[in-house]
Amino acid sequence: MADPTGEADKGALRLDFDRRLLLQFRGTAITSDAGLLPYRELDDAVGLTETGADTLADGRTGKNGRHRLAGLLRQSLFGRLAGYEDVNDADRLSRDPAMRWVVGGRAITGSAASASQMGRFETKWLSRPENLAALADLPGQWIDMVHSRRPPKIIVLDMDSSESPTYGEQEGSTYNGHFGCTCYHPLFVFNQLGDVERCALRPGNVHSADGWRAVLEPVIARYRGIVKRLYFRGDAAFANPEIYEFLEAEGIGYTIRLPANPVLQRRIGYLLKRPVGRPPHEVRRYYASFGYQAQSWNKSRRVVAKVEWHPSELYPRVGFIVTNLARSAERVVAFYNQRGTAEQWIKEGKRAIKWTRLSCHSFAANAVRLQLHALAYNLGNFMRTLAMPKTAQPWSLTSLREKLIKIGAKVVSHGRYVTFQLAEVAVSRQMFADILSLIARLRAPPAPA
């Protein structure tokens, strides 16, 4: 079998367009993912993967457990950050110098875990019920560790579902008529910074709000008594009186899209008549606020309506929001509309982390993969929100991978040091220094002697 690094054959390749050019492959001395090292610095500053390893139960027996649990977790998460969404590339990555230093321990002088080792780690050890439960709690624990360094004044939670198309015989994958494909139907809760607070994999044919309590309640419990101002936003799938009552009992402000019905339409009938006069060239918006109680509700609640008349459209666009906020109708609508960022974060997870790649046969193994994808996503988002200079803060996770992570470097070993000689293209030395400086500020102060 050929060496995964491409070093088995030492002969150089020659290019015909200019015979002076030779191509040599040095997989153990050159990396294309040197930008993973500042992510590892951020990980170490906050203590993320070490905490993750402490919460997982190591089910390995015997004395051949060569790779520590923290190293396996790092290899799994950092590989996903770099665009290797499953274990197929583990054999090649095990010899990559950047990955070996990210994993740490014996991998530095040897190699990281192989594809078979990573496969057993993800599909066997982590799929144990106690480890899967620990993985589900881990995103929230990581966020709490970040908030201990930068306490937030408010928390806004956005809950939304998504589809993960499947193309095989995965357990629990079924046809979903809304998405028009065979898929899984995961549920996510984000905060206003884009961090995944919690997620859960679900069969493809469940309702969008199915299992909402099991996902939302642990998040609320973490913030109970810690954050004074806590808000929730959800689309019409979460227009459920049980959700209203739960949020009200917890003292949480909410805005949730309410499906239209004839009763609501009659309440704003005066706004549904086309304005008199020549049609305007700009969009005209009107707002209304009134009390409303559906038959399944235990009390009357405030409903805000927005009506938009567009110049080229015959009928108005109408939307209703149920809320317990006291702010003006226009501000309620503006606050609700910001939940569209949650859809953008889901798209980033799909494109940058590829968290729709759930190709294992068993449902439990795919649930593990989703949690690992979410952790990798959070690590990438922490880098964006905590450690990027202002000039790079608008970068998406995809841009961060292409510009920061995918930096080529040559590794030079000395007696006491190992030097990564980085290519300076999209990220300059000054930007790298700024990133490391911002990360250094996140480190906890040393304990008093």
C-alpha cells in the first residue's frame, strides 16, 4: 500500500511546460493546514477539548490505548474544521505535521490516529448512551466557559429545524414532504452570536417542533438565575401554547410567528384594503397590535400584525407574531426579523462544516456525528467572535477555512524548537499576531500563590 503522505516514492515529478520545475511530496514536513494552530491555541486558552475529554467515558480496555481521549476528540473536531468531514482522510492526516501538533502527546513524534482508530472512536465509543448524552451537553458547557470570560448582558435564543438529506439505508431517515427529500430532521438552538447551544438528530418525518422541550429546557436551565434578560424567537412551527406557557413560566420574552387564520384576518381587515390613490413606488408598511385568544390557549395574548403593500403586487403580504414583549409593534417585528440569522448559521454549518454528512448506518452513530459537527462549528465560531481582528470579523466560516486554516507551511525542526514557516498570502504576520494577542486575553489569570 502506498504511503498516505506520498513519500514512498522519493522521485520528483517533472512538468513538461517548463522542465526546470520539479514537484516533490513531503507530507510529514509540509502542511496545507497550518492555520489550525491558532485554533488549537484558542482551544487551549479556554480549555475546550480537555473539558470535553473529562466528560466522556473512555470505554477502551487493555494497555493499547495509544491515543488519549482528548487527542482523539481534537483530531475529530479539527479535521472537520479543516474540511475533512469524516474519517476517510484520517490515514493521511495522521502524518500531517499540523494535525500531529494539534493532537499532541505521542502524535507529535509519531502519528495521530488512523482511519480505523477514528472510526471506532466515533461509531463505537462515542455512540454509547452516556457519551452521546455528554456530547449533547458539551456545546453548552463550552459556551459557559466562554461566557465566564466575557459575560453577556442578554441572551437571545433562536430555535429552528433543518434537513440533512440521506442517500442510503440510514436508520431513521424517511421522506419529508416539506423538504421534498429523504432526510434526517435535526433541531437546533442558537444564541445571538451564532453559537450552537444545543442540537438533536431526529427522524426525517417528525414535525419541526417535535422534541422541543428536550432541546430547549436544558439551555434555559443553564441560564436560569444567571442572565437577567433572556429572549426566544421561533417560526410558525413553534406556535404552540405549551411553548408559550413554558416561556412565560420561566420569565422569558418571546416572539413567535403565528399562522394566519380568518379571525386574525378580520382583526386587521381595515389594513387589507388597498390604499386609495395611485399605487406608490415604494413599499408601504402598516402595523397593528391587539389581544387574541385561540381556543387551545389558556389566556389572551398579544398579537402583532404587519401588512406590506408592494408596488408590483395585487395583494398585501401579511404576517402575525404572538409575543409577551411590551415594546412597540414595529420594534417587535424588527426584533423577530433578526431570527433570519439563524437560517444563515444553519447554511454555514452545512457549507463550512458539512454537518449534513451523516452517512453511518446506525441512528446513534449519525447522532454522534451531528454533535461532533456542532462542536467543530462552535470552535470555528468562537474564533470568529472572540479572536479575529475587526478587519476579518465579517468573514464567514468558509472564508476562515480558506484564508486562515488553509495556509501552507514548511516544518523545520531544531534542537529545542519546531518552526512552521508559513506562507503569507491572505493572512499577514501582523494579523496572525493580532489573533494570538486576542486569544491570550482569554486565558484565565494564574491562581494566587
